[in-house]
Amino acid sequence: MLRVAEIAAPQAACDEVEIEVRAAGVNFADLHQLDDTYLVGTTFPFVPGSEVVGVTPDGRRVLALVDNGGYAERAVADAGLIWQLPDEVPDAAATTALIQGATAWHLLRTCGRLAAGESVVVHAAAGGVGTIAVQLAANWGAGNIIASASTEEKRALALSLGADVAIDSTRPDLDVAIREANGGRRVDLILEMTGGSTFDQSLAALAPFGRLVTYGQAGRVAATPVVPWDLVAESQSVIGFWLARCVRRPQMLGEAVAAMLEELRLGRVKPVIGGSFRLEDAHLAHRALGTRASSGKLILTP
């Protein structure tokens, strides 16, 4: 259960930097951590939040990845996990570059190996990762970008960001909807984070040599186990991605974050901020994210 409390300010070690937090990102991982269903266990009590934008003691405006503790007035980050922000990128916009931005970048480039002219499906296309992935796919020359979302408003948002077609993610025959949106053909690349039936039907709509990249299970329902021989028969790939693994490969994380900040600076990616909440209203942000009532990036402002 989330509640506001006064605790001692964190103390930066010799290899860490203290940050006065101006904005903290809200992510699905935060929700999983609160009910202890994340990929790593949660030890309570703890302060959620893994990304912040703020100011360092020497006056630099930075974006930082933190080891929890972002939902606070002050946080500390490893010196190797902070990025100085361009003046052209506002605080709220900067929060989209790290967890969502770097994830979208790696989903398409590292895992999905998107090539110009290929068809791509972006599920949850109005979400934090989805809104960026749609724009990156368009920038990188995807042939047919199919956005999947649950409401007409969210589908309209995805179309405004560069999707070619938008389909209803709640359709029971989602695999059919995907093929219809691609001229009756199966698709080359699918980005999927819901799990359950969405994963199963996405795999059914994947073309030979296609790649299905899974990066979450927001629906909290497991997919049907994948049969390796079926993948062999279609020369298909199912690939998992978790951004935390990039922390141990700083070049991978740094390259993606730097690229996303440049996209934002030049206006090639439009940040979609779905809501800004006071720190004491973090539970409302979690409710909006968990019920899928929100679009784009949600932030907290201490």
C-alpha cells in the first residue's frame, strides 16, 4: 500500500550523485514491485521509483536511473547512470527517454532488428513504450505500422503519431485483425507486453522469419507455452527483453538513452505525457496505469 512518509534523506556514497527530484517516472514495474510480482523480489518497506529528472548539487539538470527511491524529494544515483539534459528537452519530456524510450529503442533495433519496409505491430500503442515505438518505427522506415489499442481515443492517438492502421486490441480474433490490417498477410515484427491471449494470437499472426518481442505481462495472465518445433517450422523467433539487463552493459543503455534524448531535442519524437501527479497522489497514477485508463507517460512531481 502506498503512503506518504517523512524519512531520512538518502546519503550519496563516493560513486553516487545526489539529485533534487523535479519529476519521477511511473512505470509498470512499480506496480509489480508493490504486489511483489516483479522479476526480482521486493523487500518492504521501500520507496518505489527507478527514474528521475532533477538537479545535482553542482547545478546540472540530469536524467537518472536509480535503484528505487525515485518517488521522493531527493534521490541518489550511480554516477555512471546519469545523463545531462539538453536545454531544449523539458523535465517531463526527459522522463520518456529512459525506461520507455530506451526500451522502445532496443525492442525495435536490438531485439526486433527492424528493417526498412517491414511490417510491425505495436501492442499497447498508446502507452509509454508504445507511443515512442510507433514514432521510431515510422522514423526508421517501417513498411506498415499496425497500432493495437483498446479505445477509439487511444487508436486515434497512435494514428496521429505515425501508425498506418489502428486495430482494437480487445477483439477476440486479434490474430485475424492483425492479418486484415496487413493486407491479409502475416507480419514481420510484433512488440508485445500484455501476455496471455494477446501473446498467443500475436504468435499466430507472425510471418516466417518474423520476430515476436515480449517485454512484459501487464495482463497478469501467462501465455500458452511456446512449442520449439513450431518455431522451427516457421523460422520464427520469440525474444524477451528486460531493460535492467542493459545496466550491466552500460554502453547498451547509454547508446539508447543518448539517442532518445537527441530524438527529443530535434523534435523527431513527440513526448506524450498522459498525466502529472503530486507525490501524495502516486496511488492515483498507479490506478490510472493499472486500469489502462492513461496514455503515454505518467509522472510524479515532488
